[in-house]
Amino acid sequence: MPLLLSAAPPPIVQVQVVDQAGMPVRDAVVEAVPPPGDKRIATFRWRNAMAQRNLAFTPGTLIVPRGATVAFPNLDNVRHSIYSFSRPGPFKIELYGQDQTRTQQFKVAGTIALGCNIHDQMRGYIRVTDSPYAARTDVNGLATIEGLGRGSYDVIVWHPGMRAAGGEWRGKLVMEPGNRAHIAIAVRPGPAK
């Protein structure tokens, strides 16, 4: 008779990010600093890709591990030229058309703000991290992080509309699988929220 082995699912913690009025903040990045001795390598379930669709970056915020190469497929019927002046990874991708893809590697952790030289309204963000414990908040302000056990963690929250140096909040959180941690941040009013 064959022996069936099943691995226990990884522990999951949720962090809810809200603004100063208690409203959920979408597209915030929550990163927990790995505890000493944690050797887990940063990898994520989603693709390292940010498309251009309907004259917007999709997703608007992407989390990638340091060293990742990100694909930029153009799904619009117009040409795009992507650039960033951000200190962790300035670059420029020349004009390219529909159904074409360009790539860029990001070797330094930090936030990369993106724009399109042709369409000024296009804004996107790539958060490059060394932590395997990172997630983006959904419409309810919830970030679901896999693999963290119970404990106190140094946490970084980043959002483009945050009123803080570098758009970051830093602090400690006690996390426990099955319970939800809460963080309130101050954000500027407007579409970045």
C-alpha cells in the first residue's frame, strides 16, 4: 500500500492597512523583515510582469525579489516608452508596440516609480525587496503573507500616497496566524490611495 505524505499548508498572517480615517488602503506593500537565521529566498507566486493595458500599468504596483527581471508586455494598440528616474533603478525602454514585450532587471531593493514618455498620466510602481514575506493590499486593505510564524516582526509598509519619508511606515507588529494585524497610515487624498 503506498504511503501518502502531505505537507501542512504554510502559516498565513493578514495585515490590514487603513488610512487616518480608518478606510482601507489599496495597493500598499507590506514587508516583514525575516527573523535572524531565516534563510528563505524571496520568491512570489505572481509573475514578474507589469503590462500596459488601457493606457495604464497593470498591476499598478508590483512586488519583485531583488535581482528579478520584469517583463513589460504592451497590450495596448499604441506604442509605449517606459522610464524611471528612481535611485534604486533608473532606466529607459524605447518605444515599442502592441504585443511586444521588453524586460528590465532590478538589482537594488527599493521603490521604482514608472512613467511612460508618451502618456503622462501613466504611473506604476515596482517594489523590489529582499524579504520573502511581502504582499500587496487588496481593495479591503488586506495583505496576506505566507510562511510567517507567530512572533514580533519588524515591518515596512510602502504606499505612493503615504505622508512619510520615502512613502514608508516602519514599526514592529506581533503577528499570529489566524489573527489580523492592523496598521494605520497617513495618506494624501487623491487617486494614489
